[in-house]
Amino acid sequence: MSRIAIIGGGAAGIAAARCLAEHGKDYVLLEAKPFTGGRCVTDHATLGAPIDLGAHWLHSPALNPLVGYADRLGIRYSRAALAGRYSRNGAWLNAKEQAACETYVEECFARIAACDGDVAISALFPDTNSPWHDVFLAEQGAKQGVAAATSSSRDFANYVWEGDDCPVTDGFGTLLSQLADGLNIRVDTPVNRIDWSGRDIKLTTPDGILVAQRIILATSTAILHDGIEFAPALPDWKRRAIADLPLGSCNKVALRFSRPVFGDCPPSLILPLRGAHEAVEIVVRESDLEIATCLFNGPFAKELAAAGHPAMANYALERLSEIFGSDVKQASMPQYIIADWDHDLHIRGCYAAARVGRADARAELARPIDDRLFFAGEACSTNYMGDVHGAWFSGIAAAEAASA
């Protein structure tokens, strides 16, 4: 019997395990997949370069403890954000247009931050006629993985956003895997049922039943919702908090090219302006390699993933061809990487976004039950939701509470 069992080997679970190990506590971490990292995994082989399938940026670096770990472990990351560029109908916005667009988007974010109540973000802009409003809606969808009509203004405003978003050149998943080294982890061990009716908690896995005195649940809210059977069922207030924090969508396709196709474009984060629904971002030439990673966000990401992996790759090639010319398709190498989090059986989405009027559900999700069931993950973070360091902080908090 382990005194504390951690369920889920993503950032929150790894942080919890490290905290418990540092305090000399008896623990075990159970991960359903054959590897740790959760939504933070790096593919090194397919394209001959590290490609993050999930998280990739160190957000709010001055406040982010993972920056220090990256420095100590020698994990390379950029010290500044990628250059941001906008493309409409295959042409770059000129300097005046780009400045006007960026100013408008910042003003929209400021309006959300100034809102006193908790309403749908779309309700804050009832009569806008700005030519840049679709850009704001696409960027908002990229940040929360859901459309503005279903996005809580208070939840969005609570996020602490400070400094540049620094891409992890060697891969964020690479950093997480090194931080998991040496921990007491059992991979390929999904937990299907949790019986917390007695003094000890019984966890049903394919290898049999494990027993613990306390558990830390560090899974996605989708798995908490219907991926694990609880006996007895979780209290109504906890199930309501889980239901009010559904996962949004952010999927990816990464492609490599056999020769230079991006002209004189520096490493950039490009937004093809195709309306509010097609919330798409493209990272090109990161690390000066002829690689493009296309991120699909919000409802559009779910729709495109449902159409299949070839459709995702073809869409990315179409957008790149619009911007950089037909040589893109001719130089595209046959291998590509797909990250389809919506259809990942152990995750089922990207990150949690609170329903309108329910920003306080994050604090409720983080509340333990009977000092035996503890909760962690990005969905529990009230200030760094959706971020790896938000999950990391929550894992430490849950471990300290569980070991008290």
C-alpha cells in the first residue's frame, strides 16, 4: 500500500511526485500512457527536430518556475517571443494595418479585464464594426480553446499574463520528461475505478487493485467527468465544478520541407486572417529550420480533427501555399506529425475553460474531499489556467495538502 497515490503523469502529477519525494513521503504516480508528460510531449524522431505535440511556450517567464528548471537542465528556449505577423488573402498586412490590428486586439483584451461581472466574452462587444474584430475573436479562441459566446469573461480576466511567451526550442515535453526522471512512476497503468467508501482507497487498474490512504487526481476534467468510476459518486458540488470546466480544443500538424520555401520570413508566429471561426496560428522556421507547425483552435480545431488527419495536413499546406506560394506543396516532405488531443482517450481536449458565470469553479475543483481526495491540474489554477506552470503550482499545492 502506498500512502499517497497520484493519478496522472502530466505537469501537475510530476510536480506533486517531486514534492512528495523531496519530503520523504511514501507515494506512487500512476500514468495511463506508456510515457509521462500528459499534454506536454515532444516528438524528436519524425521530422528530425523536437516538435511539441502540446504545450510549447513558457508563459509569464518571470513568474514561471519551469524557467529555472530549464536553465539548470540545459533545455534551450528562446528568451523572446516569436515575431507576430498577419496575412490576409496571401498578403502580409502593412505596418499601418498591423499596428491598427494589434492595438484593437489589445483594447479588446483590456475591455475584458475591466469587466466587473462574469458574462460571455461576446456580450462585451454587442455592436462592433471594426475590421479587426474577427482577429480578436480568433486570438481569444486560441487562448481559451472555445468560442467567445461560451467563454467566461471573469475566467479570462483572472489569467496573469506578463512578459513574452518564450518557445521551448528543445521541447517542453523534453523538459517534463527530465523532471520525471527518478520518480516512483508506473506507466501503462490507467485507473478505471476509485472506491473510497472505506478507510482505505482502492484503485482498480489492469494490473489489479492498488490501495492508498490518500489520492491526488491530476487528470483532465474530461477524465474526471466520465473516464473514472467513483464509488461512491463524487459530491454534487464537485461534479458541478468538473462539468463547468469543459476542455476546449487545440490541435496541431507539423510539416517539414526539403528546401527553403519561406523566403526571407524570419522565425514567426503567423495568423492567417480567415474570419473568427478559422482560429489558426502557424509557427514557421523555428530554430531556423524549414518546418511549419499549424495550430488549430476552438470549435474549428474539433471540426478539422473530425475530418481526419490528412484533412488537417492538407489545410495547413493550403494556408502555407497562399502565403508563400505553390512551391510549398512541391517541397513538402511525406512525413508529418499530428497532435489530435480531442481524440486522445486519456485527455479528450486541450485545456479547461470555465462556463459563463462559473469562473469560481476552478477553486471548487481544487478543494479536497474529506482530506482524502485531492485535485490538481491546469483546470485547478485560478491565475495560470491552461498553462504548464499553472498545473505545476497546483500539483505542489495538492501534494503539500495531502501530506499534511
